[in-house]
Amino acid sequence: MREPHAKLITFRRLLVTGGAGFIGGNFVLQGVAGGLHVLNLDKLTYAGNLDTLASLATKAGYSFVQGDIGDRNLVKRLLDDYRPDAIVNFAAESHVDRSIDGPAAFVETNVTGTLGLLECVRDYWRSLEGEAREAFRFLHVSTDEVYGSLGPEGKFTEITPYAPNSPYSASKAASDHLVRAFHHTYGLPTLTTNCSNNYGPYQFPEKLIPLMIQKALAGEPLPVYGDGLNIRDWLYVGDHCSAIRCVLEAGHVGETYNVGGNAERTNISVVKTICALLDDRRPLASGRPRESLITYVEDRPGHDRRYAIDAGKLERELGWRPSQTFESGIAQTVDWYLANQLWVQRVLDGSYRMERLGS
């Protein structure tokens, strides 16, 4: 249950940035299915994929614009023409390994781009009047990686000091600070969510889980960084999307909410779980167990040892909790990839060939 004093706001028109990416795409699909009208602004970099949203092509409540959140003229025009009730900002360069290879792009999008977006949204919000101004929200989607690395005990909370260890997490930390500053300086009604590692349908196949699924299906070596004992809290993407909607509708302005799946697992245990699920569903012709394909490779620079999210504030204040366990979520994810190999193959168009990045 939500707290009795939590005011529920009903939104009808959202501007979603980065809505062709993994989490953003799932959010858009979920939102349009739930009756929201969504304008999706996405630059369509390597991880943006309109195939994810193909089912919305004929939906009256959905529209797409290709563009950059840092293009202030475009953002201003979209805000003036579309008149959204709220903004949900997913737009970001988001892969740690890629940030090691090319940090400048992460600063450009995650810092400079977010600043441009915030300035346009601030001016738009100031032009609103009455109930529209009072109800307006800007929700910024961020990551637990801004907090750095945990030891063997404890969890990240909303008051954990920031200590980013990669160019990616540093750029996201900067964007979080900008969002906070725009609330405290200008009064912009912002909300921020910091999530743990997401997984599920439509994830770009450079991330751990879809990468391992694809390589294991092909009977290829499964590269695991270091000793494989790095720990992450895994969050099913559908649960994350429902949490964002919950925060958007009932979160307290200016607040941050951590979103986690309460599912800590070592990387090696995740890979072994995928191997077992695929062995059961689609055994290799040789009969070889896929665990035998696991290969330990040199660890990447700045690889944080452990992340774990305390999502207690979100549960106490807004009544949200994950609906999926890791076991149910990973099984659904494996089944989705098995049933959607055409989507995967269309993603692998030559710009990414499942190579290791950030070495």
C-alpha cells in the first residue's frame, strides 16, 4: 500500500527520451499498453532499436522522433507542440566497457545532453499554469553504479555517498547532480531513480545475460571477467518499468528512489544458470554441457566488486516491490531470446559482433 499522504497523479501525455533503448523501449511498450500517450525522442545510437517498438507503429497514442536530447531547438519545439504532462529521461550512453574505450561520448550525452534537456524542460515548466504546472514532473533514470563498489556486507541507500569508478558511472553521477541542482536552484519538480542491473527482453546483446545466451546457443566460449565472483543485484526490466511509473505518479518531488530486484548473484552463478536453462531447453548436438564452455578472461579496468540496492524506501513510501524472482525472471528472459532470434540477428548488423570491449 502507498502511504495515505502519497498524492497519486494521473499522467496522459509523456515525452520519453531514449525510448528505443532496452529499458526505455520496455517502458514505452508497457506505458502505451496501459493507455499512455507517448512521444519517444531517441537519437538511435548503436543500442537504439526501433524493431523493439514495431508493434506500436499503428498505435494512435504513440509517435517517434529521431533526435538528440542536446538539440535544444528540437527539444523546445517538441515540448511546445506536444505539451507533455511529464518527462521520463532514459537517454544515456550506458555500457561501462564502451565508456572505457571512448569516454567523450558519455560526457557529451550523459552530461552535456542532460543539461540541455533540463534547461529546455525548466523553461517549458515555467510556461505552464495552474494544475498543469503543479502536476508536472521530470523523472531522471539513473544507475546504482554512481555509488561505487560495496564490500561483502551492506547495501546502497539513497544517502550513500557517490563514488563512481568508471567513465560511464562518473557521467551518470554528474547528470544526477545536475537534476538535483535544477530542483533546488530553479524549483523544477524532479524525481530520480537509481536502479540495479536490469535484464529481460530486448536487451542489446553486449550485456552479460543476452551475450551469454547468444554465445551459449552457438556453442561458443563463454568469457567471464576475472574470477566471476563480482556480485550484482538483478532487476527484471518489467519490474523496473512498473517502479518508474509508480515513482512518477506518487513520488515526492525532489526525492531519489533506489530500485532493486532483491536478487544478488555472482556473475558466474548467472552464467551457470543460463547454461542449465539452455541445456534443458535446447541441448547442444554434441551433448556437451554448456558449463564446460565457460572461459575466465582478464578482468576489465575498474570492475566494481559488488553492488546491492536497498529498495526499502520505495516499498515503504510507495508500496512497490518486484514481482519477479531471479529464477522466474531469468527463465522468462531465456525463453524470450529463444523465441526472438530474428530480433537478435537484426540487431547484430555489423556494428557489434559480440566482441569484448573495454580491455
